[in-house]
Amino acid sequence: MKIRDVNTGDLLLGYYALTKCDLVPFTGGVRLQLEMSDSTGRIAGVLWGEEAEQTYPTLKDATVVKVKGLVSSYRGSMQVQVEKIRPAKTDEYDSTELLASSEFSLEELEAGIEEMVNLITDEELHALVVEVLYDEDVKRHYFESPAGTKWHHGYLRGLAEHSLSMARLAVKVCEHYDYLDRSLLISGALLHDVGKISELEVGATFEYSVDGRLFGHMVIGFEIVKAAADRLGLQGDINVKRLLHMILSHQGKKEYSAPVEPEFEEAFALYFIDELDSKLNAISRIRNKPENQGRPFSDWVQLLGGFLYLERKDTPDNSAADNES
């Protein structure tokens, strides 16, 4: 059973990615607090008492589990009262059934990225972007990787979708602020997150790699693009230098893990475009969760620092937007 199809009172039985497994003490003893996911969503689970304590050692390192349990409602959200759970064997499940993917096909994303690359009229930047994105190893991961684990574009092909969306936004921003360097801003949009091809690993879930945790995607991306620039002999090009700065500064502030902060117009523009695209994608995901339908507010959203107000006037524009998200 797919998680999106689950209703209160259903018996959940199947294979799911285990994204959370904590042994939590409470007044009467301990409980096992779980979160499970598949390609359609996530659901909480709980196992109580002595059985929870006995089961925890077998699950703490598991990535996929076979679970049986009754779906109930807890504080307005669905939760599985687990009856049986065990680690799954690798030949028992199809990992593609566990991971969400972009609504855009690989072919659509490849065509869209190519269209944006062709808009880069700066010869050095065009050569550099082609050198990076059309490297066979980079391309394969670029069009498979997510752009995040949970917050925004956290699904297969999410990196390409996010980068393409930002590039298209960059074109529109440059139409309004015509003094911005369009080639530079498109290049920044397409390459700003390229380091995520090594920062994140795709398995039964999306996880951070060792290098991802040690260095982060901005430093990894800087190294990928700088190595390509060196191969092409473009180290001294001013726009290449500006692009490398944009990759390092696109998260805007050092407290947001940016190694440096933006220091010129296109770098600021890239930061704001990234904020817009990532936050709207995340907000759309929250708004469209089944448990939020009909509610005035979402639960507390840590990364927004508040609740999301969900009520909207039913207009043709809003209906179209809901259908697309």
C-alpha cells in the first residue's frame, strides 16, 4: 500500500524506507518512535514497551523495513501502531518504489537545461558550463540527484528541476534588471548546486555522504567548476572568477553555511532566486500534504520559524497552481 493512499483504520503492510528510528523514554517505559517513507510520502509509526526495547537494536542501522500495523490518528496526523517490523532483505523490495521523483521526465529536464545553456552568450562561461554539465559522470548524477533530503526538491531529478527553474527565473530577472549579466546569472543558476552530486547519496533514502558532511556542496561545487576552468585554461577570466564566488556565496550568509557572502549584484540575485525557488517548492509540499487539507494552519515548520497559513480564496489562478504542484 502506498502511503498517499493510507486512511485511518487501514492495515498497513509492506516495505518502506526507515527514515527515523528513536527509542524514547516516557513515564510508563520506552517507545520506539519511527518514520517511514515511500515514493508518495511519509508516515509516523510507534511501537510500545518491552517489544520496542527488544526491537530497537535490530532496526537502528536498517534503511528499509517490512512493517505491519494499524493506521490510527494522533494529534491530527496519521500514525501506524506497529504490530510487526523487521529489516528488509535487499532482494525483497524495489528501491525505485521508495523514492519520490520529479514530475518532470528526464527528457524534459535535459531539453530545458540545454535551452538554458544555449542562452549563455559569454564564450568562456558557455564553454565552462558545457565542460561541467556534459561530463558523463557529472551529467548522470546531475539528472538523478535530489536537491535536498527533506526540505526542498527532495526527490529524484530534484537537482536538475531546481537548477532549471532557477535559470528560467534568472532570465526573467534579467529582463527586469537589464544591467545584470544574463550569461553569468544563468551559469550560476545551473551550477550553483552541482556539488550536491557528491554531497548526497541515493539509496533507499537520500543521505549525506562523508564528503558532503565534511565539506558541503558549495566547496565541492567550487572544486568541480574550478577544475573544469583549469582544464580549459580559463583561470584568469573575470566572469569565471565571479561564477566561482557565486557558487561559494549562494546561500547568502555565513550563518547559513556559506563560506563567503555575496559581493556583487549577480551574486545577490542568485541568492534571492535560490531562496525563492527552494522556499516555494517546500511550501507547496507542505500545503499539499494530505493531513493539511481543510486545515487553517499547518503544524509548526521549523525552517520557516512559524506556521503556514493554508486557507486560500478559490480562484482560477489558485486552482491552476494547485493542479501543477
